[in-house]
Amino acid sequence: MSQASATDEAFVPYIGHDEFRRGAAFGHFRIVVNPALARPYVVRRTRVDLLATVVIGAGAVLALTGQALPGLVLVVLGIAANRLVRHQAGKIVLQLAARDPTVYAEVTSSGVMEVRRA
């Protein structure tokens, strides 16, 4: 008997994207985003590392050509953007999942985000 109750608790029915979009705003679901998995997913999905590298590189070039202040501003913006995206990864995953059914399927199946009925 305890074996059946353990399996019942472990089974979580799949919640479709349309139902998730309708019910999430009203608190019908308990949504848990794993921050350790969300950060690399968001970095890969948004390509923020590439963007930050380009902005920092452009800032370095400006600084080396004699325009120190604009170069410094670009370097700081590149670093700040990268850190901000990594810090807000959980919220970004939630927004991406709410807007795109393929992202929702990907993050729920890979363990980045868990959705259960409240």
C-alpha cells in the first residue's frame, strides 16, 4: 500500500502550454525554476555572452584609440548586461516559457522549470 502512495506522489501530470498561460497569472500553479539550470539555459538562449564580448571588445578598442570615457562606458555596459541577465535568469525563463510553447516544452522536460498544480 505504501508503494502505491509513493508512486502517486511522484507522478505529476503534464500541464499543457495553453493551460499554463491561462492559469499562471491567477496562481493556479506552483512554478519552481532551478537557478543552477536556468542560468546556462538563458545565457545560451539569449546569446548574452556573445553580445557582451562584442560590446566589451568595442569598448576596449575605443579606449585604446584614445577615447577612454566612451570605451569605459561600453566595457561597464557589457559586464553589467551579462551579470544582469544571469541574475534575472529565473524570471527570463518564466517569460520565455509563457510566450513560446517550444521553450515551455524544453524547460519543463529538461528540469529547468517545474510546474505543478497549486
